[in-house]
Amino acid sequence: MTGIDDLPIRAELRGKSPYGAPQLDVPVRLNTNENPYPLPEELVRRIAERVAEAARTLNRYPDRDAVALRAALARYLTGTTGYETDPGQVWAANGSNEVIQQLLQTFGGPGRTAIGFEPSYSMHGLIARGTGTGWLSGPRREDFTIDTGAAVRTIAERRPEVVFVCSPNNPTGTAVDRETVIELYEAAQAAGPSMVIVDEAYGEFSHRPSLLPLLDGRPNLVVTRTMSKAFGAAGLRLGYLAADPAVVDAVQLVRLPYHLSAVTQATALAALEHTGTLLGYVERLKDERDRLVRELRAIGCEVTDSDANFVQFGFFDDAHAMWQALLEHGVLVRDNGVPGWLRVSTGTPEENDAFLDAVRAVTKETTR
């Protein structure tokens, strides 16, 4: 049989593996940063109503520009961040990953480079590779914060066309100071000018305000977000960005025609009608996340301060062995390959209790 290496694929794709976390059937799955709470029944009914309306015209293409959805997203951003957002500043696609892909198709590509500060969201580098964009790994300190001075020097020397900043950062959970973003933006403009993309996929879970107000006066700044996490809609696949309207015009040069289905748009609009209820779940998860931090530290684990819906914990001589031991106790967490560290998503109180019990049990077993 033909193998992948027998195909005439691009050289930079050879020997690579696709992105993905293990999908294992275990009692407690806390490895993919999903919101553990199902959508409320009243929202499920509203989705069914909106989708039924959309189904009556599925013989026609959907609204190519998703005007109603972008207007609703702009209202949501205005109401939750305090930053007056115009619909012309918003663009939506199939998950924030497609938003990032469109940005790299527009501002990256062959002969251009992007930089991220690792460990960070691995899809930034993977999407860069998929779009033919060169990838640079920028520096972080031992506490996983961005070494601003070193980052500014790297930007000045390497002159990347795209700079990624993840806040809160995945997998560490650390948020980024607005002053850091401003310094990186100014360095990128002096070296480029370059686009700076702030990934706020977990923004609703942060103790800090959104970085969205930094868009004022910074036409090369983009903030990306998603409905997968705070909205508990990972299966919807809806991400969006906010930026200068010129950026929205630019990404439409590469978007596929009618890329957002009528069903996706209808479902997202229904979810945006229930933001109060959904953000109530976010508050529960923030409380549970903070409890995980306290309890893990009480057990004796090192824990990175988290502004997301997950917690990075360690420090283990063999993180993968710890991952396996927790799995044998029926709990699946994420081994991101960060030496000595694992990541656990915040679940329901019952799931979190099971996880903490497993950590205690494994810790006792390994210290006998």
C-alpha cells in the first residue's frame, strides 16, 4: 500500500504528525479544555428554532459576509469588554484556527515568517507551516512569562511579518500584561511593519481585562477569540477576530466563498442570545480553576498561575509517567510535551474531585 511518504507532499510536511489530543474512553476526560457544562435546554430549543428557519432556505447559499452574526459578536464584545466594537471590525470563521489560517494566508506565506513565544498554542506554528510561513520560536522566562527585552531584540533582528501573543497562554495559563503587548507591537512596527495577533481564546476566564482596547490607534493589531470555550460550543466551530476594518477587508481576499454555513450562523446567533447564562457557567469554572490551583499546591505540586480554564501543574521527573499513572486511575489530562509539566482542564466539581483524588493516590504510590 502507498504510504504518506510515497506521495509528492511538500518537503516541510514530511515526518510531521497531525495535531490532536488522545481520544480515550475514560471516566474523567480533562485534556482538551472543553467547557464541561452542556448547553442549557432553553438554548438547545432556541438553536433548534433558528436552525429550522435556516433549513427552509438551505437551497440557497448563506450570507457570505455573515452580517447579522458579526453585528451580534460586536455587541457581545462591546457589552463584555467595554470596548465599543463596530461590526466592520469583526470577522468570523470556522473556529479561531480558521481565523488564524486566514490571517497567515493574508500576511504570511512563502518567504515570510511568524514568531510565537513557546511553549504556547502549538497550532500557531502548525498553521504557519501549512501556509508556507516560516516559524520562529521566541523566548520565555522560567516562569513562562514573555521575556520582553529578549523578544524585542529577536523581533528587531529577525523582522517577522507576524507576531503571535497568546493571552491567556496555552498551555501555561499565564496572561500577558498590556504593556508587554504594546512593547511588542512597537517593536514589530519598527522592524516591519508587522501584524501582531493576540490570541484571546480563553479571554473570558481571565482575571484581567481584555486587550481589545489596544486596537485603538494600532491598525496592525488583531485580537482573535472563539465560542468554543466560554460559550461551551466546541462542536459549533465558530471563531472570530476584532481589528481595524482594513484587516477585515484583507482577510476576505483569501476566505473561501460562503465559508460559514447557514446552520453555523444560526446556531451562533442563538448562543449569543444566551450570553448571561453561558457566562454564569464561566464564573463557576473560574471558581473551580482557582480551587484546583489551591488543592494541587496543598498536595505539593508546583502550579503555574492560571487565567484560563485549565491549570498547568508539575514538577515531575517523568511527566509522561505521571500522565499514564493518572490515566490508570481513570483520569485523562494533557501531556503537552513541556518537560516536567502536565495540563488539566477545569471540569465539573465532581470531575475535579476525581482528578484531585487521583493525584493524591498517585503521589502516595510514588512516595512509598
